[in-house]
Amino acid sequence: MRCIDVAALVAAAVLRRNPQAEVIPFESNVVACRLNPRDTVMTNAHKLASLPCGGTNCSAPLAYLNQRKANGD
């Protein structure tokens, strides 16, 4: 099992339980991904795990939120 698989599974589970949650996948930059909170956890986890990975720019989602003047928690 890869780290991306675990991260995708956790994010998909959070989204399933909290449909208003915004999952912001990233590598070097934020990666666009449409997730449906009504899909199964495994469907969303597969979508997330299939995204390009390798970058570790943890500030990318924060910059994305700042650009939108959104509040993160």
C-alpha cells in the first residue's frame, strides 16, 4: 500500500461523513478533481489515488484558499 492510497482513503471517508468538506488534492500545485460526496468511499479514494503525485508542496492548498479568500480549518 502506498501513502497516496492511505491519504485518499482518509480524505474520501471524511468527505463521505462531511459532504460540505472541501478536499484539495495537491502535489507541486493544487490538482483539480471532482468528487461526489454521495459516491462510495472507495470510488472517491480511487479517483484521488489516481491523480498525479510526487510533489510535496504543502503550501499549495493554503495559497489556493488565500486566492479565493476562503477560510480553512
